Amino acid sequence: MLGKAELSSEFKRSGLKAGDVVMLHSSLSSLGWVQGGAETVIEALLEVIGEDGTLLMPALTAGSKEAPFEGKQTPSYLGKITEAFRTLPGIKRSFHPTHSVLALGKAADYLLADHIDAKSACGPGTPYYRLAEIGGYVLLLGVDLDRCTILHTAEDLADCPFLKERIFYYRNQEGVICEKVLQKFPGPHRDFIGLDQRFRRSGIIKLGLVGDAVTRLIEAKALLADTTKLLRENPAAILCNNPSCQDCLQQKGRIRASTLLKERFTLAAIISDFSPHSDATFEILSHYGVDTIELSDYLTTKILINGELYLQGLSKKIEEKKLEVSGIGIATDLKSLVDKKLTPQAERLRDIANNLKAKFLRLRIRQSWLSENDEILEAIRTLARELEKVGVRLLIANDPQGPFAETEEVRALFLQLKAEKSENISFAFDPVGFVEAGKSPFRNTFNKVSKVIRNLYLTDSRFKDGTLTPLRKGNGEIKELVSALRCRSYSGYFTVGSLTDYDPFSLEERLRDFWDMFSSL
Ligand SMILES: [Zn+2]
């Protein structure tokens, strides 16, 4: 059984001293049996820090519309010691719908003032931020870093991309329920525990023991500075790596999306199937920061076959998931699309692209029945003119089985189109297609066609046997291509996913592979 005298001396031994400003996160049960319970723990702490010290405890609340924050009388959900502290005479509490703080001592008024006016729950202008500013401590009593609210202050200062704006509620003095918009509100799961070793090694955390409770005494200022620096370099440093943690997968998706916002190119992914009842594909996209999709040849064909209802389902899902469609793809001989004039299939493709607000129709021309170059050119012009009417660009992709298999063939086509000022036609660069045709995509090809590229497929394969490989494992020279285009402020698409009928890699593997490569640039 622990008494007040014993607790006081153990708190002192764990590093606490007279005059300290300390924020406590605690679990009463972790101490073992304490004579007099929570009140005794509080009395012992107050005795150690003395008249010049200040004791603080977060008193978190839901701040929901149904249970708005009402000030001093609103219970906190942070445990017995907090609740005992809240009801002691002379205790002050900051006014805040979710992250109010209780305090007693010299610095209480300064620390708690105007919490409600701060833009965020834990950032500048809040008791958490001010605690660090004035050289205070955080004491974790029988709890770990998971409970250390001031780490959210670091997220706030580092402006982590996964923080969200949210609305909470409080009741004002007139009894009216009011809204408070909180910026940069901390999200669901965090791996704060994963930082413990780092802080122990650097001496920011000092371990101790009070009763059975392991204590962590932390210099708030050092903790805040170190964590903010860490998160500025890598905001994912406090997210977990559990592949089943939807929270952290989503948050990493937001980090990736914010990385892409700084780029001029758009990252897209080829979607090769769609089921109206499954969100799995769309979830994967959001985990990797992708908000743009291209429909594969197969999926476009599926829409042609399944008709209007299927298209509507896809269109609705795309809207619901706030996705953009870069383009739709089709592999065909040109004759079936354009024979003197547009065929019904070409009209249908134009309408699908228009319906999905696609920016382009990407065509792989396969062994054309049109043997004369003039005929092929005329068919391309006809299709492009028609697409231009609905604001859709025509992209011609190189294809080892078609008239544009070789670098020189692609070059000749675009020189001709340039001479005619046919501006609605660009090039979709498929490295794997060139590898299959025996050309190095970067060394033999890039400079000859670089000006007309609007889409680069991020795929790789080997000269030897044509096997598709992860990026940078084959002869596709992907890293060189991506880097060269970025050096030219390329504003087209980088598209993840393969144009070939059978891709041994899943969408998720392809996306992970892209980010692996991209983080090395
Ligand atoms: Zn997680």
C-alpha cells in the first residue's frame, strides 16, 4: 500500500522538483494500491512541485453535437486522476470543445488563457504549446507515449498533410450550442510508441518508477523540437507499418497526394477492371495518393460490350471517389474505327470518353489492314478531328505489333503531323513496347520523340525474353525517362500499370514500385 510520503519521495527520485511546470498523463491502476486513491497521488505531486510549480492534466472531451463541451462540469474521459483533479477546489480549466486542460499553480492562468481562440487543438496559442515554450515537463505515469498529447503539437507545427479540418461543439455562457472549426485535427491511429527508443537514447525521456508505475519524465521543449524536425523530414515517421491498419494506409495516401501536388506531372493508374460492388481498387488508389485513372484496353472494351448501365455505374463511382479520368485506351486495327469516316464503334468510344470527362483516347494501332501510310495518316486525322469536337485528345501509343513499333516510325508520324499543324494528337510512350522492338527507350528513343509525349507508361521489361519486371529491373530505363521529363517541367501523365494483356504484377505492387523509384529521385 502506497502512502503520500512514499509517493512524494518516489516522484522526486523520478526527477520532479520544486517549481516545475508539469503536465501529467496517468493511469491510477498502474501504481498498485494507493491509500486514499487519486487524491493522494495529486497531493503528493503538488507537494513535490510546491507553491511555485504548476500541475496540468489534459481533460479530453468528445465535443460532439450531442455532448457539447460545457466548461468545468463536463467530465473528461481520461481516467480517475484527471476526474479527481477536475473536481478539486481552485482548479482552472481551459475552455475548449475537445482538448481542454486542467491546471493548478502559478502558471495556470498564462497556460490556459484563450485556448478556444487557437486555430487548432494543440498548436500555437494552446496550453500544450505554451507548456513547451516556458520549459515545462510532461510526466507519463504508468502510460506510454501513445498518451502524450504534445506529440500532436509537433504534427501541427510540422504541418503534416494527413491532419484534417473538423468541426466540434461547445455550449456558450448563454446556453447556446456553438460550432468551433479546428484546423489540423489529429487523426485516428499513430505509432507514438515507436518513438520511445529515440527519445530514451537522446535523453529527452528519463525513465523512473513510482509504485509499480513506470514513469517517463520528458522535457517538453526538446520533445517538441525533435519531433517537429523528424516530421518535417518524414511525416510518415509516426504512422505504423501494419499493412492491415486502414488508418495509417489512408494517412500515408494523404502524404503521397501532397507530394504529388508539388509536381507538374499527374500520376495516373491503369484500371483494368471494375465491379460496381467493390471498392477495393479505389481504396488502393487512395493509399498511394492517386486521384487519376486511365481505363485499360480491356475495361474500355468491357464498357463497349456491357453498355450504358455499366458505364453509368463506373461514372458514378468515379464521381463518388473524386477521381479524374486521364483517358480511355483501346487496342485495335485502325480500319475498324475509321473507314473513310467514323464507324459506330469510334463514335461510341468518343461518347464514352466524353461521358467520363476523359482528357484523351489512347490508341494502340495493331497490324493495320491499312497498308498505305497515307491511309493510316488519313484515318488518324479523321479520328482526331472528331475527338477534338468534344475536347478529347488522341494519343497514339507505340506498339510492337503495329505500324508504330520503331522509334523512327513514331518520329516520322509526328514530324508529318507537325508539318500539318495537327495539334490534337500526341504520343503515349510505352517503354516496354520499345524494348520488345529491340530499342532502348531512353538512349535510342527519348530525344527523338520527347516533345510530343503526353503520357509515359511506367513499366519495364527485359530485352532477353520480353518478361515484364518491376521498375529498374529491366531494360526500360524508366528512371532516366522520368527524370528527364521532370527536368523539362513535363505536365503530362506518368501512368502506372501495363498496356500488355497480361501483367503479372498487381495494381498495388505497381504503385508501391513507383513510390520506391520516385523516392530515389
Ligand atoms: Zn496505424
